[in-house]
Amino acid sequence: MPSCLAARHHVLRTILSPRDLTIELSVLRDAKQPRSFVTGWRRTRNASSCTRAYSSSVQTSDNSLGKKASSSKHEVLALLHRISAFLPRALPGPNTTDGGIQSSQLWGELLSEADADLCSPPEAHTSARVVICGADQWAGSHEFITALLENPFTADEAYSDILRNRWKNQSAYLTIEYRPSTSLVNGTLNIPASWLQQYPFPIQLTEISSLSSHPSLPKTLLKGDVLIFICNPLTKDIPTLISNAQHILQRPNTILVLTASSTSEHALDYISKELAAANCTPGKILAVDPIRALEAVSALKADPSSPAAIQRYQENFMGSRISLLGDVLAGMLGLKDSGRTSSLLLTIRTKSALTQMRSALYASARSVSQARLAIDRVFIGASELQSQVEEVRARTDREVLVESGIDDALLRGLKEMKAVLESLTWLKMVWRVDEIDSLVSSALDRYWCRELENQLILQTGRLASTQASLTSSTFSQLAKLASPSPSPSPAFHSPILDNHLRQLTHSPTYALTPNTLTRPIQARRSQLTQHTTTWLHRDAQNTVLGAFGGIFGGVGVAWWLAFGENALSIGTGSEAGTALGAGALIAVASIRWAVGKWERAKRKWIEDADRVGEGLKRDLKATLERGIEKNVAVVPMAAYEGLRELAGKQQEEIDVVRSDLISMQADVEALETARPS
């Protein structure tokens, strides 16, 4: 009878009652140990035949399951091919910062393997793939698997030794398969563990010691039909678990096993809600104590004939709750509805393919979300550049146009020019009439806005410093966008835009010169010199000519009246006085006209200079704005426009990708809903 326990120890772990233990105890007392080993091997074979009989009974049930799975296989394959072609548009290449989880290469390979599994004949795959992985080295995955596969009644001494020391000289992962004899060769553990054959088809275990034990593990971790993820909540809190294994906890074929000695249903509900809040919904959450289960197996193995050991085994093994895994795994594999083994395996492969497609689309959705975050970062960076430029505009308007004292400079210049013109009375002007142009032009060069010109040259130097600061800030912003950020958003880099901006910094029109802001003053001064002053010079010459013409005309009139023969001639005495008076009147009138014309010409020059000063203020403001746009802020504004254009194009592409992604997610959900359970 002890040999029957050896053959059915996995059944004993799940359904053994106290009465059964009493019956087994009475038989154990009467049995002899050597015979029990021999009988054990015989009954192990009998138990294996019982297991095969159970499998046969399962295979004789509803055959429509296979037909439904086969009919849906073509739809699944068509959608799988669409998603495989879609992935390069949504996911980055293999060089990612998240360990390759969001790599198009990883998911492309996983979908290719799923495609090969669905297209291969049923006899090519005869086992279900179960991956067991620990969150870290303290998760207890080693003890968990040892407790599942240990046989306390086996006579094979190498069985327990190889099983418990299976990770010696192993680095990445182990493949565990059922074989009649125990061996460990090239990372594959062959072991006659009955737990691996408790279902209608064998179970192939892939054991990964911890989540980060090897860089190539993501593919191995995600290719199983069921993933058992083991976590010790004492060493890995929920936020850290979500951060490190979110891609695992979002898969519906994941069983999250919490290795805690005491975990209540309320604690499990709380953990489930915490995971759901982070969009993590594993297929099942279990609380298991693998240490207690392993201790129970070890105690029974040390003294298999002791009733107390059997009692402790029952209490501790059942109390560890590890036996619940069998029913949960059966539900995950879809074994609650019976069917043929080939149909069940096809259903499992189809379900795994849908899971891989769902996970690939989730990774794509996460990548699209991160791309949108990157685009938002670009828009924010461009807005920051624009804000800096607007701040410079407001500051330079105040510093250049107000603090430079344009109005005061114009008033002082106009006052100086008034003084110069007032010093040029008509009598002084007469003697220097040919020098009026040069005198006024020289005064313009000396007095009109000369201080303002010097102040603007100083402000140009400050603008050059501002220009260098803005340019440096622009390239820093581009470097910030191009570098990986702490957030999950990807980097943004445009070599074309960067090259264009560097060409702008080396263009001949980029540098500010001393006359960048003083050109309007020089232009307006030249306008006063070439037009207004020239007109003043001509008016001065005209007044002199008019005055002397009037004087000579008066002399001529006087002579004509005195000595000419006409009807007005009177006596000799009267004729001389009248002629002299008439001539003097004409001469004085011409001089008075000349003096008035000169004064009006000077007032007109002042008025023109005042209008030119108003125009100068407008010119200075326009020149300053043009200098900021074409020189000071040319690099940040070009970066702003380039970033917005590139981000806009990428946003359009992301919108198209997102639309296709939503459509494919709906197709996957429709197939999952229509898939036979």
C-alpha cells in the first residue's frame, strides 16, 4: 500500500482525508519496506495506466470543440498576420531601454512562433507549456517547484538530489519534462514526476529563477501557454512589482502566486484592487506557502511510515494551499470542459496566440502613448522657446526703446539744431550763403541723435549676448528632447533640423554689427542732409538773390524816376526825393521779404526735422523687431517652427496608427469572445 501512495502522491496532496490516512496507516504498519518498494514500482505503472484511462475518458467527450477551434484558427491566423505587419509601425526596434519588452523584434518573433504553432500538425505539439518565474531571488520559486515535483515515496535516490540541486551550474532557465528516468543534461531536467502528467496531456515546465536573471529572458518568459509568476510581498511591494512586471501582470494567462505564510482573502482583494488600479489584471491571484509545503514533503519523506508524519504532511501540505494550483491551472488551460486531447491543445495554442496578440497590441498601445508623450514634450519645448523669445521682445522693447531715451535724444538734438539755425541770422547767412549746406550738415552730424546712436551701439552688444544665450538655450532644448528622459517617453531627434539651425548660426547675416540698430539714425540723418538741408540751402540762396535783386531794382526805379522822361516827371527838387524814396522803399521791402523767407525756411527745416524724428522712432522700433526676428531670435524661432512642423506630422502618423490599433484590439476581443472555452 505504501507503493500506491508513491504512485498517487499528487492525489493524496489534494483529496486525502483523515479516514484515508487511518486506512493507509494500518496497511503501512503491516507492510515490509523492501516489498513496498517493489510493489511501489508496479503500482506506479498501474497508476500511470489509470492516468491514461482518465485521459482517454476526457478525449471521448464533445468533438465539436475541435471543429469550432479549427474554424476559428483561420480568423486568428489572418488577424495575427495583420498585427505582425502592423507592429513595426507602432513599436521601436530592438534597441529599447525597457529590456526589449516594447521591441517590435521581440513581439514579431513571438507572433511568428504562435503562427508556426497554429500551422503545425497536432502531433508536433503534445504538451502544454507552463513558465514559472520568480520576481526576485527571495520569491521562493525554487521551493515552489520542488514542492510540486518532489515524490516522498520514490526509491530513486537521484530523484530528490537532482531535483533539489537542479540549479547548480545553471544560469538562465531550466526546462523540466516528464521522462521515466531522472537526468539533468544541457539545461533540461527529465524527471518522472506524476504532477507533470495529471492532465490529459503532459506539462512542460520552464523555470526562470528571477525576472532579471538573463537579458534574453523576455521571449522565454512570454512564450508559455500559462505563466506562473511568484512574488514574495515581504521583499517586493506592490508598486515595485507593478513597475518591474507590469507587462506580465497584464496578461490573462498569468497566475500571480504570493508566497506568504499568512495571506487573508481581504489582503488578496486589496492586492487585486491595487493591481487593477494600475491596469494589471492577471488571470488569477493565489496565496501559497511553498516553504511549508516543502517542509511537509521533506518530513514525510524522512519517515513515510509514521502516522504522525503523515498527519503533519496532510496538515502542512493542505495548509500551504499549493494544491489549489492544480484546479487553477486546469481552468487556465481550458480543461473544465472535456474534449479530445488534440482539440484541447489546438484550443490552448489558439488561446496563447490571442494572448500574444493582445500583449503585442498592448505594448503597441503603450508605445503609441509614449510617442504621444514625446510629441507633447516637443510641443512644450517649442512653446518654451517661443516664451523665451517673447520675453526677450518685451525686455528689449523696454531696454532699447525706453531706457535708451529716444524721445529725450530727439528733443535735445532738435534743440541743438534750433540753436544752430537761430545763430544763422539773415545778415550772417548772407555772408555764408554758400556754406549753409555744409554748416547745417556738420551740425546734424555733431548734435542730432549722436548720444542716442552711441547708446544703441551699446544696446547692440547686449543684444549679441542675448542672441548667444537664446541660441545656446535652443540647442540645449534640442539636446534635452534628444536624450532619454526619466519618463517612459522616447527621445526626439531631428538631424535635419539640427543641421539647419547650425547653418543659420554660420550665415553672414546672423551676427549683429554695431550699425544694426543705428541704421535708421543714419538713414534719417542722410534724409535731413540730402533733402531738408538742401531745400534750406536753396531757400537761403533764393532769399539772398531776392534781397539783392530788390535792392538793385529799387536803385533802378530811383534812377528811372529821377532821370527818366515820363509823364510823372515834375520839378527838379521834387523828382530827386521821390525817386530816392521809391528806390529805398523797394530795397527795404525786398530785404524784409528775404528776412521773412529765411525765417520761414528755418522753421520749415525744424518742422521737417521733427517729422523725421517721429519717423525715426517708428524706424527704430521696426528695426529692433526685425533685428530680434532675423538675428537675435532667428535660431529659436526656426527651431520653434521646425519642431511644431515635425511634431505635427508625427501626431498625424500616430493618430493613424492609433486608429488601426483600436480596430485590431476590437478584432482580438471579438475573437476571444467567440472562441470556444
